[in-house]
Amino acid sequence: MQEHENDNILRDYDVVLDAEFGEPGTLKRVQAEEAAYAFYSGQIIRDARRAEKVTQTELASRIGTTKSYISKIENGLMTPSVGTFYRIINALGLQIIISKPAIPAYQA
């Protein structure tokens, strides 16, 4: 991705993404979005695990997998299945809340 120095110029991030990864819906853009979602989800899991003072090994044991697999998820290298994701959330004492935004993203 093109680096910008802090030149205090406001940029439309969609334009930056379009230039780097193509228009929404293109293969390169979809792959970049999926990688970003995997990374972000992994960071949420890592932060939650650390907040609960649970090691990767202990979390892996709780859900019946390996430390290596947990590490790959936390580093955005793998995306867990929905079932595994829910087992991780439950093992960390968390809950998932799905809500409808006040303004749908496609109308924003």
C-alpha cells in the first residue's frame, strides 16, 4: 500500500483502497478485505484472551485444538470456522451481539 507522510491532507479512504486494491467487488479488493477481517478478528480474540489471562495453550486445550492453530488465528493467518469461533468466544466467557446499525452501511 502506498505510504503517505503526515502532510495533514484529508484523503477519501475509499479512493486510496480503490487505487491500491481495485473497485469494490474485484478479486483483489475482496481478498484484501478478507485478509483485513481475519487480522482484525484475530486481534479481538488475542486481546480478549490476554484480558482473561489465558495462554494460547490453555485456550487451545479448552476448545480441543493446538496452540499453533490459536496463534495462526490471532495473527490473521487463518480464519476459524464459525463453530470454532463460537467455541473460542465461549471459552473466553464472551458473547456475540448482532445488531442492526442505525444507518445501514450501504446507505452511508
